[in-house]
Amino acid sequence: MSAEIEGVVSKRHERRIPPGPRGYPLIGVLPKLARDPARYCTEAMLEFNDLVRLNVGFASIYLVTQPDHIHQVLVTDHENYWKGKLFGRASFLFGNGLVLNEGESWRRQRRLMQPAFAHRRIASLIPLMSEVVDQRLAVWEAARTDRRPLDIGKEMMSLTLRIISKTMFSLSLGDEELDVMAKAFNAALEHMTLRMFTYSLPEWVPLPGQHECQEAVKTLEAMTYRVMRERRQSGEQMDDLLGMLLSARDETGEGMTDLEIRNEVMTTLFGGYEATADALTWAWYLLDQHPEVDARMREEVARATGGRVPGFEELTQLTYTAQVAEESMRLFPPFWFWTRTSHEDGEIGGYFVPGGSLILLCPYATHRNPAYWEEPEAFRPERFAVEVPARPRDAYFPFGTGQRVCIGRHLAMLEMQLILSMVAQRFRPRLVPGHPVVMRAGTSLRTRDGILMTPDPV
């Protein structure tokens, strides 16, 4: 045997293959992963406590849940891990926006959009946000009078959609137009979930709901392009995200195309509407199940606001309320998974990972690792108090980490604090007795049958 061949054989023997569950013949763990992906990833993490290789029959998925491995994939070695073809399944909605873009083009877009999410800019949005919340709570008052339960998920969706359309695009849409937008976005997200979970199929294979999804995207695009056209025709300069995108120029003086703006509008809607609403929905459910936490949060709100609508100064004092939001996102992170694809052969945690491999990062599982979270299934907002001993930074990453951390994370946190505090001043949402709450992991974490709650008075 030649020295060259001996070297190749020796190198192969040195490659450490990550551990993983056995699974079934031919199809591996695919049925278990498809049935309840978030919980199955958690089970695999708890069993192996390492990088985990999931055999799905046609390929292997590399499950990343350990903080040092997360940091390697998303920070130190991020150039070897791109969004990949699974994330590409969302391109019909997001195009080449911030969620999917890569490289220098992504950096240019990030620079152009960053001013819209500056702290001073976000603070100036609070009066508009509180006005939207106050108007929506009038609907809650009517439901309380009629003793009519509300689907708290739909209510949070309605609130966050109104807020994002008002503060980001200066729109005051009527209920009918908002309902059209919400239904269209929901149809697109449902189809996105299906496309992602069938990513092994060729793009041309028709899937259920495809026509409805195409019509939904057309509806959203028509609304977006109409607002852009009206804004340009009016000549009005407005200090919102759309205004910034229309006037933004890079270092060469070049602006964004209409298609680029369309992509960022869709991306912002997803992060500022869908994800924030999901986080708030689970927060209300958890507060109902833990009355002692609910009482402590309400005491803080009363002390900081004195019964008034909170402004920026009051919101900065709602530290426990912020911890409630953070702990809710620990247990039910809206973005419960992230994916990457390896460009080239490499190693994660000393294990060999071939080029072209699908990397699955799962905040839902990582946030339940008992090595970093005492009683991980318990709802304990005080975990996020500043005096708590430091844990690895990437043991908690609901907004991602590294250079691609969510651009709107500060806006999302402020919005959640505002909604939690304003609702708590007037209502105490209570779960309808006997109503089942079953988690469903799609592109985000929702429930199978919604969460019906009565808006009881304080």
C-alpha cells in the first residue's frame, strides 16, 4: 500500500462520527422527527448530550444543541455554514431578504436597515404602540361584558399586526383589510411549514395548499406595492421603516430596488408580527398556569405605572415583566429551530461533518438542557435576574446569536413589555376550563386548537 493511500485510510479512521439514535430500517428516525420534532430533538439531546447524528433514511441531519457547538456554527465558523436549501424553501415569501441573504449583499442590507431599529427610534414608537393596544382592548371589554372567550393567539396576532403596520409602515388599516392580510400571511406560513418538512422532495413536486399560498403571496405583494406607489406619489417623507427603505442609499449612492424593499417588508412582517404574537400567546398561557408569577408581574406594573399608560421610562422599570417574556421564550421560543448547511467538510465539537450536511439548531431543546437550566421545564422568570450566575451565552438564543442576531429584537422585547403591562392593568386572561392546549411545531410554535381564554376583569 502506498504512503498516499495509507494516509487517506488513516485519516478516515480518525474521523469521529457523532452518536445518534438507531431508528428504523431505511427511514431512520424520520417518523419520530416528523411527529413531534421539537420534543424529539429534546429527547435526543438529553440522551446523548453532544452533537447528535439523526439518520432520516435519505441523509443525516446533525442536531446542534450544546452552547459551544452553537457558537461555533453561528459565530466562529459561520462562513462554513450557510442558510442552505431548507431555508431556501421560504424564498417564495422572503425572497432574498435579510432572513435568507448571504455575504456582502446581506451586510449591505443590514447596514441600510439598521437605523430603523436604533434605540432612540424604537423609543419614539411607544405612543403609537400604546394607542393601538388601547383601541384593541375595547374589543376585550365587549367580550368581557358578553362573557365571550377569546382565542388569545388570534388576539395577539391582531395586536402585533396592527402595531407593525402602524409603526413600521404608518398604516391605519381597517379590520377588513387587516383580516385579509392576516389570512394571507397565515396561508403562506402554513405552506412554508409543509415545504420545509418536505425539503427532500424536488421543488417542482406539487404540494397541498400550493395554489392558496400563491394567491396569498400575490395579495401581500399587491398591498405592499400599492403602499410603496402611494408613498412615492404623495412625495411625503415619513420616518418609518418603509420611508427609510425608500430613501436609503449605500456607499455608492445606490438605493434599494422595489423587489428588495418587498422582500424586507415580508421579512419584517414575519419577525414583528408572527413571532412576537406567538411569544405573547405562550406568556399568557404560562401566567394563567402560574398565578404567583402573574401576581408578582402585576404588582410591578402597578408600582411602575401608577395605573397610567406606560411610557419609555416606565417600561425600563418593568424588569420582572421583561423576565416573564424572556422565560416564556425560553420554554416556547417562536423560532424553535434554525438550520444551516455546511459548505465544506469540517468538525463540530471534534466530530466529522461532511460538506453539504444539514445542520439543525434547536433552541427549544437547548433551553431545556439541565446542565444550564435548573428544573428546565419549570416557569421561573427570575432565572433572568441580573444577579443570577452567568451561564454560557448561547445556552439561550431565541433571537439567534452572532452577526445574524435578529435586527428587531429590542423592538420585540419593548413591544412584549408594553402589551403585557397594558393588558395586565385591565384584564386577567384565564384559560377556559377543559380546553386542550397542545403544542404544534411548524415554522413557529403554535397550538393545535388555539388557546381560549376569558378576559376577566382585574
